[in-house]
Amino acid sequence: MTKLAIMSDLHIDLNHFGRFEIESLRELLIEEQVEHLHLAGDIANDFQETSLPFIRELQKFLTVTYNLGNHDMLHLKEKEIEQLDFQLYDLGQKQLLAFHGWYDYSFSDDESLEAIVKRKKMFWFDRRLERPFDDQTLTEQILKKLETSLQALDGKNAIVAMHFVPHRRFIMTHERFKPFNSFLGSQAFHEVFQRYGASDVVFGHAHRRFGRVVLDGVTYHSHPLGYKREWQLSIDFVQKHPEYNPTNTWHLAKRYNAVKDLTSFKAYHKQYFKEELRQAMTVFEF
């Protein structure tokens, strides 16, 4: 029996992964008897200096593959991004097709193109990236490559890993975050998956754990790790200690900032971190 685990959005730099966190991940992978770990993007903000050493350390005891998220693309040239895109891995009974993905604003709420581009240039992380085409053109190119890749495969024997969001079922619904749906992904990915019979698709990017959701015959898996303030253990700690949240706010950053330096929270983090990682892992057995 082979076990493949797929994880996304580790953000090991922003989440301050140190020896304890890396060792906890290693222990979990051994406990779960995982032989192949795939990282579906947003490993860190510096691929060469931070992500690669982390990957190489994990590769000492199991197979580790990856595709990029938008954070991983920082400081990379387009040629480097393309070289790491659309990788196919033979898993025996299954094939793992890994690609980055992108977005075309199709999840936007009828905003003008001018307004979307302005928001991206002002607020979105990707304003720091140097890509040679506009977002719609990039997405169109990626979709063509995806069609070609899936045509060459029996979709029912392929597990697909990508970073960006492939269906509007998974976009933001909170009024504060809805304006950023433009940069999450594209509904066109789902249409291609449906057309070519892709059975399982794992993605991240939105930092929301939707679990396992079947849409039009495609089974989607979403268990991103996300930022510390979003972790279930951080939410649980504040709920168990309401004295640290006297205003009863649900603003995750405010709740996390109120407890992050507490000795009791740091102990709680160590106690439940491995379970947090477990919840952020999609596992396939075959």
C-alpha cells in the first residue's frame, strides 16, 4: 500500500517553522506511514533560500514533490516558474498531476476591470511578482496546458494538485474579503476537470478548510494549513479562555495577537500542533 499526503499553505517563514515544527511534521508523516508528500504551493515567500532547504530536509526520509503558489513565485523569473509547472508523478495505480494555476477575475462580483487591477496594485501580494502577461492571458495559457495534460491521462486515474481555487463554491463570502475573490482562481478549471473526468483535485490558497466536496463528479479536497491566527488550535484556545477576548471579537488577527505571547498559549501550541498538521493533510491510499 502506498500513501500520498498533500498539504498546502504551510507558509513556513510567516508561521516561524523551527526545529519543533519540522520535527513534528516528520513525526506525523512517519506515524501516518506517508511515503510521498506533495506540497501544493505557498511554502514560503522565498523559494530558493527558505523553501528549498526545507524540502531537501524532508527529502532525507521520504519523497517530496511540490508545485508553486503565488507566494513561492516571489523573486522567481517566469522561466523558473514555468519549469516547475505541470509535473507528472507515477504513483503506480495513480498518476499525480501537479500544476500551479492562476486567476482570471471570474469570481469577481461584477466589478470593472479597472477597479480590480487597481485593488491588486494597492493591496494584493502578487503586485510584487514580475509576470510577463496579464492575469487573464496567464490563466488562458495555463488552461490550455491543463487540457493537454488531462487529455493524455485517464482522468479517473489521476490525482490533481494545484494551488489556486478551481470552483466558486470555495470563494470568500464575508463582505470584508469578497473584493479579493478576483484573485482566488477561476471557474474554468472546474469546467476542464469535469470535461476530462478528473476524479480528485486538491487545492489551497483561500486558507479555508472545506474538507471533501463533490461537485459535478469531481471530488475536491481543501485542507490548507494557513496562518497561525487561522489555525483551529488558536481559535480553540481563545474560546477556552474568553478572558483574553473581552470584546468577544471574531477578528482573527486581534484574537491571535492577544494570546500569541502567552506562556500558556505557547504550551497549548506545542500540545496540539501535530493535530493541526493532521487536519491540514489530505491522504490517499492505494
